[in-house]
Amino acid sequence: MRKAVMLTWMLLCLVLAGCCGGENADLVVVNDSSRDAYSIVLEYADSTETVQAASGNALLKPGQTCGLALEEGEVLVTLRDRAQRTIGRSRVARQEGQRLFLTFDGVTEGSLSVEEWPHG
């Protein structure tokens, strides 16, 4: 029951945060820290994508979430601060039918925790 409530809360925050991906996101990045994240970098074997706010403001303020669609396979996810320094990093693999939740808590520098939940 607790996970269901948490999932509903995270999806609501995802919609309110205005990030991309919506409810069909393969990856939901959760900022559970007191730091702002200004960009999320997705590094695949043969390409790199960067997600950031067009305004130059923080992409993820404390308590916000951002949903992203992932390509197949493994990806290195990096959160960066205003100066584009790494503040969190984790390697994840997209699995069909699973939504990944990547949480940045700011406690363990550079570490992101990962949970997998079924879509829907």
C-alpha cells in the first residue's frame, strides 16, 4: 500500500514539475535532496542526451521529479549542478514493462538509488 501511495505521489509531482515523459516515462528522477539539479545527462554507448530547462533555471528543485523516455539498453544517468559539476550518477538498464525511479538524496555524494516498479 505504501508503494502505491508513493507511486501516485511521484506521478502527480511528475505532472506538476512540467518535465518531459509524463506517465509513460521509463525513468523518473526524484530530487529528494536540498540541492537543485540543473541538468540530467543520459550517456548511451553511442550517443549522449542532455535535458535542461530552456530558461537556465533549475530543472529539478528539491521535491520535484522529472520523467524521461529511455532508449533500449544501458544508460549512465548524471545529475549536474549550476556549474555543470556532477552531483549524482548511476548506471541503469531499461527493461520492458518496468519504470525506474532514480532518487537523488544528496546524502551520499555522487550516489543515486534505483527502484524498479511495473508500469501502470
